[in-house]
Amino acid sequence: MDVVQFAVAQDAAGRTDEAIKVLRRAIAVAPSDRTKFHLAFLLLREGKYEEGWGLWEHRPARVGWGGRLSFPEWDGSPIKSLLVLPEQGFGDQIMFARYVPMLRSQGVEVTLFTKPDLVTLLSQFGVATFAASGDVKIQKHDAWVLCGSLPRLMGGRISSGPYLSGAATTRKGGIGIAWRGNPYPDPNRSMPPDIAAGLLKQTGTLSLDPEDTGARDFQHTADLVASLDLVISVDTATAHLAGAMGKPCFLLLPHHADWRWLRGRSDTPWYPSIRIFRQPKRGDWDTVISEAVQHAKAIAYSRTELS
């Protein structure tokens, strides 16, 4: 077991402070991108953003970008035009897209490249938005940046208001469920199919899985979400979408969750409309589902009383 594996094991056992110390000692002796990245993960999950964002620059997504473009990577200095490039998953791109309006407000002409399924949705920003697929021709800009570097370069600010929207469909109210996400890098964040089926039956809700809705892209899903009262979601792009729209969302997290949701909190600075329910122990979906359903029923009852 190497030092990173040891630190990961310490963190999984609830000894996060010790895991951080282990990684700091390792970096002092033999710094590596892998060690720094794992330390960034822990620091960001602890809300230690100032140090964490700097170490986040050692993430694997950055590998291979140096020298690929004829203009420089953005260092945060004043510029007139900026090419924003995609990285990681759909949820990450939705999350970091919040910085596009902030850049525009500073007078920066932004060109946004993103995954094809996000093009229509992110075109809402009113900037040139293109699919990053196939043979792409890139015009010269003052600088380029990977979207995951924007929090650090924007001074660590987190805009918390809604920044995306959908056009409500004919459906009126109700709850939408997103029960699974990409199994990489964490298969534990998705519900087992039998548990998900039980939740859908128990609540009589709408599955937001594209295979069930026939959604063509994320804008179509946004339109469905806009028609709902509430979204209940595991850690997947649908939760980011609901949060970015300001839609009430119950986020169901595995016992050992991703850095962006911090640790031990029921709220998140990234999305004020999200309420977090965390597994008390590994694999315990029954508890988080029961808590979320109880709160959903309370909301429904309150609205009935008020109507």
C-alpha cells in the first residue's frame, strides 16, 4: 500500500485529519501530482478552498493540455477573450458554468466548448457555445482555461443564485427521481435498481433517467425539471441541473461522498436549493430514502394546507 492508498484508507475510516497529515508529509519529502491531487480532494471537502484550489491544479484532467493551443493558458490577468474548455463529467461542467456570466460581467468575450448534450442548455448564457467533439476548429483567443480552474482564477467566489432555466412542460408539479449516475469514478453513488424501483413505486414519481423520459439533451431534462415541485437525486448531473435552476432538490449521498458536498452538512454553498441527506453507513440507502420521503411528504402536506 503506497502513501496515497494509505491516506485514502485513513479517510474512509473516518480519520480525515490523519489522512491530510500523511499526504502533507509525503509532499514535503517527494511531491507528486497524484499526492497533491488527493490532498486537494480532502482540503476542498473540508471547505479549505484557498489552499485546496491551488492543489486542485494537479488533477488528472489537466494532463496533456500544455502546448496544445497556440495561445496561453489564462493566469487570471485581465483579458478580452477567453476560451473555456470542458473537463470531467456533465455535472462538473454545469457546476463550473456558473462562472461564464461572471466573466461576461467583467467584459470578457467568452467562447464555451462543452459536451454535445450540454450545448443547447449552456447556450442560455448568450456566448458562443460549441460541441467539443470531432474535428473542432478553434479560433485564437487571448487565453484558454479548463472549466475546473475557474474557481481559483475567479478568486474563490461561488455565485449561488440560479443561472440556468427550463421551459415548463404541460406536466404540473410532482417529484422527479434521478437514481443513477456514471459508475466512474464512484459506483457507490447510484442506487441499486431494485431500491430505485421501490422508491419510484412508493412515491409515484417521475423517473428522470433519459432512457425513461426520452430526453434528447440536458435542455430537455431542464424543461421537465422546471415543471416539477421537487427533484430527488443521487450525486449525478441532474442534481447539479436542479441546483443551477434553483429547483428544490433532495440530494442523496453515499457514506463517503465527493469533495464538492463538503462533510457533515445538509446544505451546500454551491446550490442553496439543495438539501443533503447522507448515508449513516456505507450502502444504507434505506435510511436516506426514508428521511427524504418523509420531508417530501411534509412539503406536500404543507402546500395542501396552504392551498
